[in-house]
Amino acid sequence: MSVMKIISIENGNETKQHLLSLPNKSKKIKSKSKDMNITGRLTRNAEVRTLSSEKQVVNFSVAVNDSYRNKHGERIEQTTYFDCAYWLSTKVASLLTKGTLVELTGRIGTRAWTGKDGEPKAGLNFHTSNIKLHGGGRRAETVQATEQSEHSSIGEQVMEDDLPF
């Protein structure tokens, strides 16, 4: 249930009252980020990194293309780049090669930092929970053969001993 509050906003000589709906402070609101899917091509080969905690992560980058028509009817092409992390199994790294078409399930996160030149930078992270390979890279034939023999997507093939916890 929410609490209603009337606030006054002064604008020059005029005061307007607005009714706001505020969350009830007695209950905590949990926001669950929903998993989403993105489909794109790898922009570089995947790398496996070992963290100081001895956990391993597969890092790779994906370019997602989109297009739309602006108000003048011109077709606008737009590419969004995501830095991706996959924690469930490092075995997938050899299949994730530059140019491979992948469908990823996971959550999007943002990051900001200051570059070496002192300028502010920003990027998108995709925390991947499932990877589906569609081929198209240098090892497309190997990927397709692996997919057929293993029945489904990589995220569902994780063995218990591959889990990071």
C-alpha cells in the first residue's frame, strides 16, 4: 500500500499543489531484475580469467545490431556493444570465437569509470546465465556439431562440479 502526500511547488509567484504516491516505508520493496535475451555476434574471442578468489569467469564482447526509421523515414542502423561475463563453466570459452552468432540470457548492468585520458567513460555489462550458439564464426561447423550432440544450450549442460560455489 502506498502513502499519499500533497506537496507544494513554487514557480515564481504561483504555488501549485501536487498529489504524490509514495511507497509505504514500513514494507521493504524488492526489485527483481528480469532476465532478458540479446542476440549478437562476438567481437573478439572469449577469454578465461581467474580471480584472486580462484573463481574463473569467461569474458567476451557482443555487438547487437538494431535498426529503425526516424520521423523522416530514413533507416537508422544502431550497434550496441556489451561486455559479457559467464560464470557457470569455462568449457564454453573455446566455442566462443569472434564472429559467432549467440543468443544470451541474463541481466544488463552499467558501469562508469574515468579513462587514462581523464575523460568519463561508460559501458554496458551483460551478466550471462545461458548461452545458445547459432554458429557463424570461424568454428561454426564445430559449434553446430557440438550443439547437436549435446541437445540444448550451454547454460543447461553445467555439471555440478562446474558450479562456482
